[in-house]
Amino acid sequence: MNINASDGLSLQDRWVAASGGAVPTSGADVGRKALWAIRELGLPAIVKTCLSCRSDHHHPSGKFRVNANGKLLDVWLLMHCDRCGRTSKIPIHERISVRELENSRLMMFENNDPATVRELVLDASLASKAMYRLDWTDTWTLETHEPFYTLDDPEPINIIVSFELPASIRLERILMLGFGVSRSQLRSVVASGRVLLPVDLDSKVRDDFTLTVTGTESAGDILDGQGKITTFRYDADAN
């Protein structure tokens, strides 16, 4: 079962869904589950040198430009330089035949559909093709919710981490925020074998995954066990 953080459900509802289904990725087969979600705060900055002021950070304007030349169309996504405000264009379609573009898709471009803007801004293949990269600073928060039972017993627990946006984030950073511990404390816990990870602690992750807290007396201390939703803001300097 794939738990998608952008499905419109509350974190508690998604936790209920997760409890009744299979764990999406990795993790030991244990009965108890908790759900963490990487929540979207905004779209990433587009890192590309401005032709006017040579700054390198832009943000999407939320608009497209569609130009028709006979039966051929050009479609661009517009972005503004954060420093000087210059408008630049990211090519989406160039010299494409009107018949090759679905009418519904064309309407989205002409109406500046926000979902289409988001889709294309987050499109890694478009970023590669147009030779820019994405800066995810201040674009996400980690929201956690503990399960509906105490965590101070020795039973293991699976924690499902779902992504609302494809931000590439260091696993270490997610766990420091989620467990509320320092880097040294986290590394000590992982080295002790009390937290089982699907990838190395220093890896960057961007897709849903599951980790396991093994059954130890201190598992409850690690997870806090307050039963409350807490939001942690991403600290770019620590990424």
C-alpha cells in the first residue's frame, strides 16, 4: 500500500489506512505503525543565472506563455528573478503541432492552471533538459503523529515516512527532527541497532520509506510518546 501525503487525507486518516495495509518500503513486519509526513510549504527555487543581474535564484510566476505561429505552438513556463524581477522563460513545448497537444492540456497552459505549474516546476527531467537545478530550502516541514498506544513498552514499531513533494533530504536530518535528538544521539541510537534503516544514515531520500525501531526499553524515550502532531521547520544550514 502506497501512502501518498498529497492524497488529501489527514495524517490520522492516513495512519489508519497504513495500519490496515502493508508497509510500503522495507521495515520489519511488526504490528505497530506510526506515520510521518514530509509536508509541502511551497515550490522550490529555480537555480539558473539571470541574464540581467547574474543572480541565480528564480521563482515561478505561476503563469505560462503560449505563442501560436500558424499550426505550431510554443509553450513556456515563466519565472521571475528573485533579485531584479526579470521575467525568463522555461521552454515546455517548442514548435509543436496543435494536433499533437491535447486540448485539455492546452487549456491548462492558457488558464495558468496551478496544478500544472506545480507539476512542471517539480519535474526533474525538465530541470535537466533546461539546465537548471532546484533549491528545496524552506519548502518542507516534517509532521509526525504517534500511534494510539503508549510507546514506553518493549514492542517494536514501524515508522512510515511519506513525501508530499519530491524534495531530496538527508535521512539523518529527517530522523533528528522526528525523534527530537541531536546528531550524536541519533548516530549512537542507530549504531546500537535500535533503529533499522533502509539506506545509510548519510543518504538523501525523496521517496516513501519505512524504518523500524526495535523492541528496547528506551524505544519510548526515543519516540517521545506524547501522541501529538508536531511540525518542525526545515533548517537549510543543517541539510
